[in-house]
Amino acid sequence: MIATANPLASYRAHQTEIDDAIRRATASGWYILGPEVEAFEAEFAAYIGVKHCVGVANGTDAVRLAVQAAVPFRGAEGVTVSMSATATVAAITEAGWQPLLLDILPDEYTLDPAALEAALTAPGMFVVPVHLYGHPARMEAILRLAAERQATVIEDCAQAHGAMALGRRVGSLGAAAAFSFYPTKNLGALGDGGAVVTDSDDIAARVRLLRMYGWRTRYVSEIHGSNSRLDELQAAILRVKLRHLDADNARRMYIADTYNAAFADLPGVRLPPTGGVYHQYTIRHPKRDALRDALAALGVGASVLYPVPIHLQPAYADSPPLSLPVTEQFAKDLLCLPMYPELTAAEVDAVCTAVRQAATALE
Ligand SMILES: Cc1ncc(COP(=O)(O)O)c(C=O)c1O
């Protein structure tokens, strides 16, 4: 079966370098917040094009700590999308703010600026655009609306390492941004990891306090903080993976172009928007479940990220009912096909053939 993602293939592709980095970090005697984390933070900040990167334990914490550090009013409303990892919203509620979930654009799967315009009703709100599947949200409109309504923008870049918007890397456009280094991400560790990036000295300093008990000086808690640190081993591994990120993303884009050409005239299949870094390659099909089953029978894995939008998840059942028709329809017909840089030409070919065969049979 050709998998939809394959972190083991990513490790194998860079195994010698990664093993060397693991040996170096292991032999150093520093395991928490040492030279590897410091070097990775500097390298990732330079890559994104911002002044600061603060390594944290995972992407959920990265969103939470970015919100805590960047949004001065506890309890403020945070606007985001329902079509995301539950983590985006969990991070907002955990930080003590109120999530306000909006609909997405029909052809782009990201925050609908018209819905945002209607939702940003009071100063002091914040907005968390999610660059879903590696496709940048409509940042020009989002930044303009946020500036007009004095809202803070915190990008959720967990799926979009290296994507570009407005001539810059995503993560450099708002007040702060959150990244996840979960193993299957475009930049993935061999365990959990995350980072907050920002140009603001204040926000970076606050995230540094929040990630370690509120300490600036050891054993003195200046503010209420907790523990959310990126460890040295993961930082050492991420430094290797970062060197390959642009080439890996280029390969994802090449595979996406190949899929686009193979599926362009297929009945029932809607192609994804172009222009991102294809964390996922996501098509739409009116008989999605049948297509997924047919692909499985042909040896091609396909997955549904996400089958249940956040506003319909049991955990959010006590929130006022919401109707988000574009999101709800999208959850019914989206299908993510195999997408990772190490897919071989033969595997890409096999996916193209299987999708063509299965979609034609479903006509
Ligand atoms: C859009 C989005 N936000 C946040 C997260 C949370 O990241 P993590 O799993 O590292 O906590 C993820 C990853 O699952 C994600 O895809």
C-alpha cells in the first residue's frame, strides 16, 4: 500500500546526517535548551525571515504560547477556522480565550475574508489564519482587515513550512506564528516539537518566559509559566531536515504538478489550489468514500483530514450551534492522496493510474 505520508522514508533519505546529529547531541551532555536548540532557533528564524524563533514542545503549545504572548486581553475572542486540526482551537481555549469559528473559501480551504470582515466587530480580537495543507491563507485581505479593526494576527503555520505569501515566507506576516514539527510535517522531527517565530522582541521574550516556568533567572518565576521546551535531540535533527526543506518542498510541488496534469480532465475530481507547499494534496469528489475504498483496493492509501470539522466535534457540543456550509460540504468530499518527497516516480505513476481508474469507474 502506498501511504499518504511516510516519516520513515524521510529519516532514511537523510539517515547518515541525522545519525551524526543524534550522536553529536547525545555526546554533548546538554539535553535541554543547549547549543542545538540555540542554533536551530537562529537558523529557522533566518529561514523564515524574522528576528526570533523560540523552540517549544509541540505545535499546539506554539499556538497557545503565541496567543498568550501576543494578545494582551485574556478572554478576548480569537477568530479561526473550523476546518483545521482540533489543536488550533484547543490552543486558543487552553490559553483562556474564546474561539470564534468561521467558514472557509470554497476553492482554497482557508479562512474566508468576507466572514472575517463580519466577525471582527470589536478591537482587541485576534485572528489565527491556518495555512491548511501548505496553502497560504488570503493574507493580504486578512492583514488589511486586522489592521483596520486592531486585531492581532497569529499565523498557524503547522502545515506550511516554507510556503510563500506576499513575497515572504508564511510565519513572517503576522505579529507571531506557530509551527509544529510533528514527524509527518514538511519539516518534521523524530518526535514532538514546535516553535513560535516573531519579529517582536517583546513577544519572543514572553514566549521564552512562558516556556520555562516564567524564569528569566533560574529558580525565579517572574510570571506564571509552564514547561514547553524543544529538546536538544529534536533540534539537532531539525537542523539537518531544515537544510533539505526547500528541496523537499520542490519535490512535493513537482509531484502535485504531475497529479494535476493526470487528473485535469477526470470527471468528478476537483483539483486543489496551486501555490502552496503541499503538506497534503487534497482533491474533492462527490463519491469520496467510494473513491477511497476503490483506491485502497488498488494499493493506494488516501486519508481524510479532517472528517469532522471542529464545530461538530463532541468536545465542542456545548458551544452554540454553528452552521458553516462550505466547511461541512468540504469535510464530506475531501480526499488527501499520497504526498511526501520520497515518493518514487513509479509510486507517483501508480497513484495517477489508480485515481484515473477508480474515478472513471465511479462516473
Ligand atoms: C494546523 C495545525 N495546527 C496545530 C497543530 C498542532 O501541532 P502538534 O501536533 O505538534 O501539537 C497541527 C498538527 O497536528 C496542525 O496541523
